[in-house]
Amino acid sequence: QRSLHELKSKIAALRSDKRGAVVVLFAIAAVPALLLTGMAIEYGNALRIHSKLQTAADSGVIAGVTMDPYADNKSNCSAQGQTSSNGKCLGNPEAAIKAAVEKAINGSLANTFKTAPTISTTVDKDGTVTTRVSVTQPWIFAKLTGASGTSNAVTSQAIRGSGKLEVALVLDTTGSMAGAKIAGLQSAATTLTDTLYAVPDAANRIKIGVVPFAQYVNVGTIYKGAKWLTSTADVKGPTSCWDEYPNATYSNPYTVNQTCYSDGSPYDCSYTAYATVNYGAPVQVCGSWTSTWQGCVGSRNYPADLKDEVLNADPVPALLDTWCSQALTRLTNDPAAVKAAIAGLTPSGETYIAPGLLWGWRVLSSKAPFSDGGTAGNSLSKIMILMTDGANTLSPSYPAHNDNNVATANTLTAETCAKIKADGISIYTIAFSVTDVTVKNILQSCASGPLYFYDASTIADMKAAFAVIGAKLTAIRISK
């Protein structure tokens, strides 16, 4: 009975002791909990690896889009799979860009993974660089899950600026720009030119034209005889005779004080006169006169003066014996030609902004008379940068610009801006030391948006405006 009693006691004690059940239940519950913990850790690790890969890929495409694949510098040409000639790498620029991308990515991921990442890079014809970077991510809980790892991949893409650029610099060279102002403009425009042509493969991506203007624009005497111009032939007058007084004497001088105006700016134009003049005996001189064309052009009748295309049936008026700025420079991929045009800017004359805008449009246009421009859109951006320091002082008298109807000049300036923007061209405007509220408002409306207008009070402001525009046009952007 004792044995039976002990057995019953042990059974009762076992029934009341739940520790064995707890152990079993914990063992059963621990498996999914451990799996969930492992999955959370694996997921966190995947995010960390993904972030590292993305950072490396971004640095790689930026390295690729910013390098000059033709430059023979510290990274020699042979290392890029190219040959060297006159300080330039020749042969396979795409391979050089891919090598730069791979080098940057591997450098960023050095000693991060046991197995090197797989890198696949493409370079399109516009210089856009795309890369895909992938690694096999080992699983920390591989023994628990039975999986050895999974692929972790990222893609990054970078473009510089807007692909290809065609830029017209429409620059005020009126008399009020004399002195430090024209020097500041030359410095600012030259720096912009250097910025634009510094992009990789600039020879195939960047074209710049320069259009100086005052009351007229000079298209260049190289077009003498062109059918899209009215007659540019010299006009010789008949022989005539007149008296001259080479033996005249002058006495009793006095000063005539007066103020003159150039492009709306006052200046002292006092001169010396003589109370007593003894002309002496006259001497007859005979001769003839000749009118010549210096490259200056006027305006066709409205509304033809708001059109970029010029057909032979409706030619542009060539103005004889007329002064204007130096000749415009058509779109070119030669930075030396652009900088030479900027260096040659000479201030003189009055302000009429509309012709500067019009010929800037014609420089960018794909239509006659120049037909140098491409079609805006996709990989090509067409840009006009207008810099002026003053209000319109002259207006068209058709074909000349000799009237003083400021309201008409302002209206035509605004209409020309609207036509240009409607043609897919973005306009940046810089109001340099402009105090006329009406013109400042016109320039602000002329710009393609609030961020395209710059109110530059000083030379430093004007230089800063050009610098910001250059940075915008060449900005590197991660696009994917």
C-alpha cells in the first residue's frame, strides 16, 4: 500500500507542476519569434546595403558625367583604352566614362563586401550616364532559413544640364555701357562661356552666338550681296564743287557750356567758339561722295519685324552710311570665337532692345537667313540671355530706327519676347542698373519665369547673375 500511496502522490504532484508544459510551449513559440527577429535583422541589413549601393552608384554616375573623356591628364589615355594625340585622348570616350564610373563605385564600396559588386554602365549619345550596381547579400540567419542570400541592386542616372544647349548672348553695347560697365560685362560673359564649354564633350553639345545691339544690329559685311538683304551695293554720287576756307583765322575765343545725352545719359559737351572769324579767300574743291554698307540692318514693316524667318521675297533692309555695333557671331562650338566676339564689344549709340532680341532669335532659329539652330525639345534646349542697362530711347521709323516713340519701342520689345518664348526658347533677362520701372517690368515679363529674371544694381550683381545662369545651364542632376 505504501508503494501505491507514493505513486498516487507523485502523479498528483506532476499534475500540479506546469513547468514541463511551459518548456514545450516556449520551444514551440520560439521558432516563429526567432524567424521574425531574423527577418527583421535581414531586412534592416538589406536596407543598409541598399543605401550603400545607392550612394556608390550616385557617386559613380556623377564621376562619369563630370569627366572629360578626351582629356589626357592624371588618368592616362591607355588606362582608358584610348590613344594619345596632342594632349587629347582619342578612340573610345564611352569606355573612358565607364571606367571612371566603375572606379568611383569600387572606391566607395572598398572593403564593404567579400565579393566585388557587379557594375553595368551605359552612356547615351547626349552624355547621360546610367549605371546598375548589384551584390549578392549574404543572409545572417542562413542556417536557420536554409537560404544563402539574395540579390540587392540599385540604379542611378545622371545628366549634366539639359543635354545639348544653343545659347544666344544678346548684349547691350549702347553708349551708357562705356567704361567699367562694358569691362564688367565682358568679364561676366567670358566666365559664362568658359563654364558652358567646360562640360564633357562640349564640342558636340554646346553652341553659343553673340548679338551686340544698340539702336541697330550688325549682321556682318560678309553678307554683302545676300539675297535676303536689300541692296548692299555702294552708291556713288555725282561730282560737285564747293568752297573751302583753308586760310581762315579765329580770334576772341569763348566757351559754350552745354549738356548732351548719349543713350539717355547726360555728359558735358561744352566747346570753344570764336567771336571773330576772318575766312580769307575761298578755295574751290570738287569731288564726289560714296555711300557704303557697314553691315547695319533696319526693320521690315510691322508685323514682319516680329518674325525670325527671312525670305528673299521680303528682304531685311540694309542701311547705308549707318553706324552700328560690331557684327554678330552666329552659333558656334568654338569658344575662342565666342570670347573674341565678347572682347570686341564697343559701347556707343542709343537703345532699341527689340532688334537685339529679334536677331538673337534668328541666330537660334532653324529658319533662314542662318538656319543654324536645331529644334527645341528632347535633348536640345535653346536659351537666350538678354542683358541691358537702360530704357528704350529710339523706335522704328521703318526701315530706320530714328523715331523717339518710347511706347511703341516698349510694345515691340514685349511682343518680340512673347514670340520668342512661343518658339520654345527660354529667356533669361538681366536688368543691369536699370532705373526705369516700365522697362524693368517689361524685362521681368520677358523672362521665362521669376527665376529667369535678375535685377542687377551693380557690376558685381551682374557678374553674379551670369554665374548663376551658367550654373543652372550646366547643373548636374541625378535623374533616376
